[in-house]
Amino acid sequence: MRLLKLVPDHTNIGFVRIRFICFLVTALLTLAALGATATRGLNLGVDFVGGLMIEAQFPEAPPLDRMRSTIDGLGVGTSSLQQFGDPRTVSIRLPVEEGADQGATNAVVGKVSAALKEQFPGVRFTRTDTVSGKVSGELIRNGVLAVVLAVLGIAIFSWLRYEWQFGVSTFVAIVHDVIMTLGFFAVTQMEFDLNIVAAVLTIVGYSINDKMVIDDRIRENMRKFRQMDMKALIDLSVNETLPRTVMTSITVGLALLSLLLFGGHVLRGFSAAMLLGVVVGTYSSIYVSSSLLISLGLEPAKFGERAKTARPEAERIGPKS
């Protein structure tokens, strides 16, 4: 029985040859994503802008799509529904205008309650809370801080684990992935809530996993081939890890595509963010961070001075340019 091979053996793709084109495309896309985020802004969810939370308990698990269309048809804003443990208990989150008094909030609660009781007889409302703008602002700060600390921590680890060039290239690649994700949500205006923050942190982890596999192979080859040209060495390392990179990206991507298509409204934003993150994370690991090591001056000869064993000569592999 022959094993499935998405990448043929002895693949020798010249990734480094097109590094300047990739750098230009990456810079343009990053600027476009920053521009979209700055001009259009993010469609922040109730978690970040404050709002109303109503907890409803049904005699049996309600169809969320029907429930969502019922609430959205009331003109009280876009609803966010979530089930916790018991599928009969649903948390309803609605935006509330800044400065709205208690009377306006009670009116929204009454409207939603009446509509749901008409559509779903037997429903009970067990809790009603208002999330203030102050709490939402704290969530924004904590979310940003979590992403920043994750990126810096991983970059510092790469610096200490390998060489400073690896740390810088890792930082650039991860920042690129995060900015591209923010730009995607700015362009599509999909709701940006705490689930998306979790997706961004997961994207950072996925990207660094890809990056570390390639970096570790680069470091190993630098010890083995002290006299090899750096461009050839990076091409060799990326090609050696390409089967693993492609297989991982495809399998994760298929799982995320299933979530996106069949996971419902609640998981749509998370799945879309993760699917985009797999694509841009794989791209940045192969085409950006690895090739950036050349521009940062990393050389096998310098790295190999600390190696215990090394080959004095190695065959030139890969493109000359």
C-alpha cells in the first residue's frame, strides 16, 4: 500500500529566489490591512462595547437560527447567542446605545421577552445583566495585552533558543499574521468579540509552531553544512520540512472549513479567523521569516563556530540568486 504524498520526495523549490517579491507583497498587504483597520474600524461585539445580557431557559433546546431571526427582527440590534452546557439555556447578548437609561434598557428586555414568549411558549428568563462600557474597556485592554505579551514572549524565546536573527524574524512573521487577521475583520465587518481574541492567540501559537519546525531544521543544517551558501541552506531546510508543513495546514484547514460551514453562527467568526490564520501563518513561515534571516545577516560559518562537528564542504543546492 502506497502512502499518500502531497509533496514529492527530493522537492527543490527555490523559495529564496522570489524573496523580494514576497517582501513587497507582504508589505503592501500589511499596509492595506492597517489602513482598513484604521479607517473602517472593527465591528466590536457586546464583550467590548458594553450591552445587555439576557439568560433564557427553554423547555427544550431551541433552534438558534430561528431564535436569532426573531430577535434581530425587533430592531434592537444584532444579537449574539450562546449555549452554556445545557442546550436549553441560552445567553442573549444585545448592544445598548451609549448613555441609555434604565428605562430604555427595560424596554429592550420587554420587547425581547414578549417576542420569545410568543415564538417559544414556556420560556423563562432567569437573569438580566448590563455590561458597562468600563468593563468592556477593561476587556479590550486585557485582550490587547494578552496578544502583545504572547508575541513578545515567543520572539524572546526564539532569540534565546536560537540566534537573535531568529527572534526578529519570528516577531515580524507573527505581527504580520495578527495584522492580517485584524484587517480581514475590518474589511468584512464580522463581529469581533472575545472568541476572536482567542482565535488570534491560537493563530499566534499555530504560526510559531510552523516557524519553530523550519527554524530548527535551519539550525541543524547550519551545523552540518558550515560552508553552504545561506540561500541554498534555507531552500534546503524549507523543502525538507515542506511535507509536514503542507500536510498540517491541509488537515487543520479542512477541520476549520467544516466548522465554518456547519458550526453555525456562534463559531463562524472564530472559524474564519482560524482558517485565515492557517493560510497567512503558513505563508509567513515559508516565504517571510525564513528568507528574512538572509537580510538579517545570518551565516552558517558564524553559527557553526560553536558546533562540535561540521562538514567542511557541501554541495551547492538551490538557486544561485
